[in-house]
Amino acid sequence: MTEEERRLAKLSKTINNQTIFSNSLGTINEYHYRSAVDNLQTALKKEKSANLEEKAKYNISVQAKQSEDTIKQLMYQHHSKVLEAQIREKELKKLMAKEFLHKKFEPVLPDPSSPKNFKLKDDILNQIKENSERKQKLKQDELKFGQELIENSKKDLDDEYIEKTQTHQAIYKNLKESWEQTIKVKNMKKELEKIRIYGPKVEPSIIKSPIEEVYEEQTPIKLQPRIVSQDKYKKLDKTYNWKTALRSSSVKTSQSPISNKSFNGVIERFSSLHTREKQIKKDKDKLLDYFRSKEQSRASSNIPKLPRL
């Protein structure tokens, strides 16, 4: 037993002895004894744990030393075996040198066998050559195909250009012909309008009435040519009444040129103009019929049509 254990045993005996606590200070002494016992118990526990740790360390060190000794022994045995093998080898070499002093040692080598892939290099080179030739052939085929496509597209474009130019020229020719025909028709319309307004150039001899002679001796009225559309001329027989128009025009201020002239002479003059206008209309209808017949004959013979009047 250690000193601490002995002291603890003595204290436990004194605590268990009830005669000590007979005096008045028993409770105080008991408290002090109890605290001392607790301190001793804690110290004892610490000492026991320290002893256990030291014992474990000692056991570990013993095991390490034993393992180290075994390793050293094994190494010694291994080295001794290696040395013995080296010694034996040297002795064998010496014996062999003595026995085969005049003979040369020629090691028996196996026959060099031909490699399995003896023609591998040639095969690889041939494959590379074939692949390159195939690629070159594909490139040439693609180039030929592209050139053929370009040539075909150029040919199509040229044909389309020629076709468009021909159609454009034909349209231009037709437009030119129609334009010339329209100009001719317009000129003919102008001539007809002049004939309608002013009458034909060569007028037949007409016996003038005394009223017209009297009217011509006075200052004649200059009529301005009126430009009226064709639809108005068609409706002139039904809608236009020259007598009512003349009466409405007679009711004017003193500034008009008709106010100073004789009313009867003006009426006679307008009546003659009206009869002449009817004759011109008849001639115009005949000319229109003639042009229509011409137009129909041209249409039947595949000639470009004239514009309708």
C-alpha cells in the first residue's frame, strides 16, 4: 500500500469511530474529515489513472522493443542467407573456372523467330496510300460536280436572259405599235373634231339667203371651238336643244356681242350650223363603222389590235 492509501485507511477508521463525535464540535470535525477524505480519494483516483497510463506505456514500449528485436533477428537471418548464397556462387565460379579453363563459354541463344507482324509496315503504307487516293478521287468528283452545276446554272441564266430580252423586245414592239396606232387614232379624232366644228375644207356652193348676207355685212361672231368628250356627242341629239340654249343666251347683259345683232339672223345661222352638224355626225358614224371593220379584219389575221375609239 502507498502512503495515500494508508492515510485514507486511517481516516476512514477515525470517521467510522463514533466516540470522536461525542463532543459539541462533532459536526465541524465531521465536515473537515469528510473534505479530507474527498481530497484523498481524488488524489488516489489520479494516482491510479497515472499508474494505468504508465503501465500502458510500458507495455507498448516492451512490445515495440520485442518487435524491433524480431525485425533485427529476421534481418540478420536474411543477410546471413544472402552472404551464404554469395559465398556459394563464388565457389561455383571458381570451380567452373578451373574446369573450363581452356574452353570459351558460348551461351546457347534461341533462334530469332520472325515477328508475327512482319508485313505490318507495308500494309499500313498501302492503306495510307489507298486512303489518300480515295480522298483525292472524291475531291476531283466534287470539283467536277460543282463545275457541272455552275455550267448548268450559267446556261439556265443565259436562256432566261435571252427569253426575257425577247419578251421585253416583243412587249416594247407591241407597245410601240399600239402607241403609233393611238397617235394615228388621236390625229384622226382631231381631224373629225375639226370637221365637226369647222366643216369640211371644200364646202359645196350654197345659195345664201338675204338674211345671211345682211348678217355677214355686220361684224361676224367668232365662235370658239369647244372640246367635248365623245359621250356628249352621242347624247347631243337627245339632250341638247339649241333653241332653248339660244334663248337663254339671248337674255344677257349689254356687254355680250349678241345683244347688238339681229335675233332672227342669229337663229337662221344656228339652224344652218345644226343641219351641218347632223351631216358631220353621219359621216363620222360611217368612218367609225369603217374603222371597226378594219379592226376586226386585223384581229382575225393576228395583227395587234388598234385601241378602241
